[in-house]
Amino acid sequence: MGIHNKTVAELVQGLKNKEFSCVELTQNYLQRIKTSNLNAFITITDELALAQARDADEKIAKNQSGALTGIPYAHKDIFCTNGIKTSAGSKMLDNFIAPYDATVSYKLNQQHLVMLGKTNMDEFAMGSSNESSFYGAVKNPWNQNKSPGGSSGGSAAAVAARLVPFATGTDTGGSIRQPSSLCGITGLKPTYGRISRYGMIAYASSLDQAGPITQTAQDAALVLNAIAGFDEKDSTSARREVEDYTATLNDSIKGLKIGLPREFFSEGLDDDVARVVMTAVKVFESMGAIVQDISLPNSKFAIPTYYIVAPCECSSNLSRMDGVRFGYRCENPKDLEDLYLRSRTEGFGAEVKRRIMIGNYALSAGYYDAYYLKAQKVRHLISDDFKKAFKTIDVVMGPVSPTTAFDLGAFTDPVSMYLADIYTLSANLAGLPGMSIPAGFAQGLPVGLQMIGNYWHESKLLNIAHQFQQITDYHRQTPDGL
Amino acid sequence: MIDNAQLKQIAHLSKLSVDDSAFESSAQDLNNILALAQQLSQINTDEITPMAHPLHMTQRLREDEVKEQNHSNRFQSIAPKTGNQHYLVPTVIE
């Protein structure tokens, strides 16, 4: 097995046992990134990575290392990284050198991890295919004609192709879970407020949440340990103690109550995907879990609810991109209005403009009650469905995406792509933690199993996922040639 | 449904311009999204309170004390145009 196929946990052990140095590890990954043709990276930070690797080797030599010292990783290009370009996949921020670190970046620096670069993504995280990126689409390593999903498509493709041992992602409507599913890796969206949003470029502030994209649940637990926690710089961060997410990975899941929402197995779900998901559920049954049918009756309204709430929030968040203080400014503006208008029109891509306009329409006088307020009320109903379900079950299971990875360019109209988000949006609207884990293959492409837990039950989700990964090897399978 | 006049108004509010050639397709895209949103009108939400925050948190209060240093030079170093510690834009008032 090549060094690049090792998990984070195995690399930690390898560094500790001096099987390789952190510099060697970093050079190995940088070489893989540079020879890859997936377009998974927007920026490669090789000089910084090697300097951080040398520092990490010193720390290890002096026995001053922490849990993840010297582990290489990549950041989704939505996390501000001091002195390094942070584009959010947009022409608007193509020249933006972040003047400070996001809290997630700060924490990983403090723990002496090694940043290899910044990964490609849908522009401002708006998209499910990675095709809205200013830097072009990312290719799925399982089939390069296919999309890796989005918006964290670069992070997911990079982990799947073993260009990095783990990557960060963000999930506003499924942007960690869906690309993880389509690329055959493990992705965790924690409870809203678990990880600081400070310095994470905002798309929809009441929905955005960062999380790890890894090979295994054990790795996700290790990374979550490193980045979770209260942050006074984020007013929506939860003041709640961080547990050791690795502590309960080996707990038995005998007696676990799994709920299968009938709305997640309805029309539109690919038969082969449904088969893989149900086979995975049977594995849990064989481990002593109890499966029951449940209903989340309002989850079918998740798409219209999300596609009002998220654009409303983004229309406000993206108003700061005005060509005045940072980012793109048009050439020779003739007056202030022209500066705003042309900077934003030339700087934003089509999908971002569409969502800004929908948001401004839904928030404008005369339409607020009918759209935004209505959506916020339905959001309450969607959340209440889960509250009711969690009185009798421990975890919701179902598909992540209705299909396996789709062809690049397959979706020509925006609404048809929105419809594919049906299974992931509800967890964001409710603020619940969700995961995607590799569950098998259909048509030669990976299929993810989605698990949604109750608030703050990340440990439970990681435990369930880890137990599944002890008796299956889907998470160990890689695209050809790796 | 969004008509041409409304599309102009939304674009104006958004500080975006829509090309004449893309006017129809833009209006069509937005109307398709609003048609999707119309599904929400089927649900009776008379007694439901809107959900503004997933954890129903309220804004935290803190002591009013200075913690951050002034980084204006660093922040202005990435601005498109500055002068005398101000962000410069085209003249608004002669």
C-alpha cells in the first residue's frame, strides 16, 4: 500500500514510529497534487507546506507533537488563510489575499498540521456539481466525465484520489455529504454551531457549517476533535464543551434504532442507489440494530424552503462584495453606481447572480410574507418532524443523493439541479448533524449512505459509521490506478 | 411571476445588470424558482412561528471592551484603491 492510501490515523502512527518524516510525506502529496489532472486545487501552497512540515518534524523530534502534528491536508477555498489567496471559487475574490485566518485555519495551524493548498469549489458554495467555479469544474476521480458533486467538489475529489489525507469542507445544503457520496469517501456535517464560522466566507449564515472530509469515520473524529469548539468571534457558535469524538468509536451498536423515512425512498430515487442503501441498512441489522419506518412529512418541502431561505441570506451576505474594500473592481468606473454595478456584474457568475436576485425579490416589499416568512415557518415544521422522530429512533438513514455521480454538463437548467438536493437539505434547515459514508457501488460509481443524528450526536454518528467500516471495505476502495 | 419591469427593479436592488440578450432567460430562470417556491402555499402555517435560528439561540452579550488591535493598514493593503487611510471611489459630490 502506498503512503498516500494511508488514513490520517495510520499517518499519525507512521510519523510517531519514524517510518517517514513529515517533509517526505508532504513532498509525496505535493507531487501527487501537481501531477493530478482533476482540477481539484485552486492554489497549491508548496513552500508554506514544506516550511510547516519542517516545523512539524522538529516538534515530533522534540516530543512536542499533538494528536495531528505533521498531518497534511487541504482547505476548501472558502476558509480565510492569512496571506494566501482565498477565492471562494469566484472571479470576485480571485485577487483576494486573506488578511487573517479563519478560526478553523488558526486551530489547525496551532496544532502544527501542514496545509498543502486550497481546493476548488462551486462559486461561493452555490452549486451541487462544482461547475459554477470560476476556475472550471473538478473531475470525479472515479470517472473523469462525471461531476464530483459540490460545492466541496475539490475537497472530495482530492481525498478520493488520495491527493490529501483529509480536507475541510462546508455544508449549507449538502455540500459536504453529497460530494462525499459521489466520490466514495466519508463526510461529516456537524450540528450547526459546533465549528466556528469565523473567517469562513458566508453563503447562508443560518445554514453554513464546516466539517471534515476524510477516508474513514475514525479520521473524521480525529479532525473534528481538532476544529470543533466555541469561538467568541462567531456569535452563532455554541458554548458547549467539545467531547473526545474518538472515545466512543468502538461502542457496540446493538439495539441501535434506525429510522427509514419513507419520503427518502420515494419517486426519483435511482433503483440501484436504493438497493445499495438498503443493503447497508441490512448490515446494520446484522449487527443488532433495529430498523423501523418513519415519516418526515414536511421534508418534501425542503427544496422550496431552502431555495428561498438560502438566497435571502446570500443576497445580504454578498452585498459586501461591492468593489470598494477588497476583491474585484471594474476598470475605469465612471461614477459610484457604475462601480457597484459593473464590479458585481463582471465579478459574479450566473448562479450567484440568480440567487442574489431571488433573495432580493423574496425579501422585497410586498413579497416578504409570501416567500421568506412562509419559508421560515415551513422550516419550523421540517425541524419539528425530526424532533418527533428522534423520540423513538436514534438515527435517520437514507440516500444522500438520488443518483450516482452525473455527467459534467448534465444539468442545463438550475431547478433540475436543485431537485437533486432533496435528501440533504432537511438536516441543514433543522441544524442537525449528518454524515455520508461509502456504502457500495452502482454502475461502477460510489454510493453514500446518509445518516442524520439528533443535535450534538456527532459521537453517535461517528460510532455508527466506524462500526460499519469495521466490517465493510467500501471506504478502502479507490479509483483505478491508485 | 416576474415581468420585465420587475426584473429590472430586482437587478437594480441587487446592483447587477442583466444584458438585453439574457433578459428573457434570466426572467424564465427566476420564474421557475418562484414556481418551485409556490409549493409552500399548500401548507397551512397559520399557527406556526418562523424559525430564525436552528438552535433558537439569542444573541450573546459581552463586555464592551477593546480586544482587537487596529489592522486598518493591513486591511487596506488589499483594497482596490486607497488614499490617506480612506477607501477611494469615484467622486460622489463635486
